[in-house]
Amino acid sequence: MNDDELSRLLREHASRHPASERLHAAVRTQTALQSAARERKPSAAPSRVGAIGSVKAWLRRHLGAGAVPVGSGRLGWIGTGGVLAGLMLGVALTLAVQSWQARPAELADDIVAGHVRALQVGPLFEVSSSSHHQVRPWFQGRLDYAPPVLDNLPGFALLGGRVQSLRGKPTAVLAYQAGLHKIDLFVWPAERGAAPERLQRRGFNIVHWSDGAMQYWAVSDMEGGELERFGAQWRAGAG
Amino acid sequence: MSEGQRFEARVLPHLDAAHNLARWLLRDAAAAEDAAQEAALRAFRYFASLREGEDAKPWFLGIVRNTCYTQLARQMGRAEITGLDEGDWDELAGAADTPEPVQVLHEQRERSAVDAALRALTPPLREVIVLRELEDLDYRSIALIAGVPVGTVMSRLSRARAKLKELLTLAGLP
């Protein structure tokens, strides 16, 4: 057998494994989510690193990209660059202030909207399992963090999990059931620890807390005290 | 065009090749899907490093390959794969092989023999064959993906071919 014969055998007979429809769809969804998250970064960033730092970073990002000469002369861009910088600083400061003030309230609205949407049009969960051994690995590769999953909360049964876009970022959501009530628990990395807090939106109750590593937002139509009990059990279970 | 759309247009046409490489390297259907998806996520993050006019296929397959090798290293209980010399692969060979369903009777004899011979190669030899013969990439692209000099690619190809001829002749081909 010579090299050409071997090559012919391989090209004609070796199995080829194209990506499945499911994988194509998953990657397209993932790209769309990541892309949306990136485009919103300028306005979402301030709460993470502080207004001044993020304005600097934002300007660096945008001016850095704009500074690549696109056919125009060097002098040209210094002029436009200066004007642009002034404009962008104004816009960035406005965005920073706005998002600082509006964030917690808007976040609660978005979480209720996400919960309602999942209840109405679904899916409430993309991976269906009452075991954290099934749910936790499912998030692998779908998120850039690993959310904790608890399946042993007395009175609250784990239904499964899903990834939902929250403020443009793919976010882990765990679905639980207690009696006739559904609870959605949104989990994403936290900037710092925070004591539990209870909110109400459009008849839904929200309990949120943070353990320093992750922040948790539980939303449900169940009675507020019951939802707090869910939060307390989660914290006890996670500890 | 948004960054997501540019990524879709330039990189995602190579998702089939990405999955094929992952499937041949990891030899496990579920692990290959996960690796291809994770590689796409990483690729999007590093999309800025793909230059205008640069061929996206070797760039993306390089990321796929690294993702798979990280996975293989984990299987072998090593944190890093870079320190492995080629002999170390022998302990992995066979160990992680997921048995294919027995369709052999209905399939062509050639296919099962060729697939079995390819699976018997160590990953560094298997990847150069998959990239050269199944993906039709040139030596330079393969060198880029595997992170080795072109000379190494050529010597690996030659050793891989010798091994494949030996195995296929044993199996009674052509």
C-alpha cells in the first residue's frame, strides 16, 4: 500500500462527524447571548468597577477601536478623536450615573419578567432533573461560571435548570416547586456579600441575598414569608 | 454587522470540522459536543485575535484542539498536557475508548477497518491525519493548529501513515 492508496482509503471510508442540528443551534444561541452581553457592557460595567474606572475603560475600549486609522490621515483622526472623546465622555458619564441609580429596581423588574416569560411561554427548565448531579454538569460550557445546585431542600423540589438572558447576560436559573407554586432562583457571580432583602413586584415576591461568591434572586408567586423560608433553607443547605 | 454576526459568518461555517476533530480526538460523542461548544465560546471571546483576512478554520481548530487536550489531560489526571511526551499517550490509548455500537455487520468492511486503525493511533498522530486527510488542510495550517513546527507535522504524518498501513494490511485491506 502506498501513500496515495492510504489517502484514498481514509478519504473515502473514514467516518466524518459533522456537528448535529442541536449543536449548531446551541452555538448560535450562545453566540447571540454573548454578543448581546458584550454590546451592553458599556452601560453595565460601572457598578462593577466604579464609575471613574469604568468610564476610563469604556473610553479606552471605544477610542482604542476608533484610533485605528481607516484610510484618513493621521491629523484627521486627532481632530475627530478629540471631538469624539468629548462626546463619549458625556455619554459615558450619563450612562454610568443612570445605571448606578436604576440598577436594583430594574433588575427586580427584569427578573419578574424572566420568571413570567418562562411560566407563560417556557421553557421553565431546559434540563429536567431532581438531582444536582444532572443539573450542575448541564451548565458546564453554557456559562462562564459554575452555579451551585441544591436538591435536598425540605418542602422544595428541584425541577431542573435553564439558562436565560438577564440584562444581556446568560444566567443560570434553577426551578423549584413547592405545592402549586413555582420558584425560579437566578444565580450569578456576586461582587460582594449582601444580607437577605425582600421585594415585591406586580404581585410576585422576590428574595435576594449573596454569599460573597454568588448572588441569588428567588422569585415566586408564593407568600413572601414562605419564599424567605426557601432562601433560609438554601443558605443553610449551602453552608 | 455586529460582532456576533461577523463571528457567525467567519467562524461558524467551520463548526462541522470543529466537531469532527473533537470527536476523533476525544472518541466520545457527548464529550465531543461539549468540547466543540466550549471551544466556540472561547473562540468568541478571543475573536479579536483573528485578523482581518486570516483563514478562520485553522484559528478555530487550534482552539478546539486545545480544548480537547485539556479534556484529555483531565482524563489522565494531569493538570497540563504540554509536559507529555508521545510515549505517555500509550497509557491513555484504549483506556478512554468508548466502544462503538456494533453495526459492523451492516457496514462496509473498509469503514470499520479504517475507523479502528485511526482510533488506534495516539492523539498527536491521529490529529495530523484527521486534519490532513479529512479536513484537507496544508502543512502550515496543521502546524499552527498543533502548535509544532512544520517539520514535526511531516514526521508525524509519515509515522502515522506507516502505522495505518501496517494496521490496514493486517485487516486485509485494500
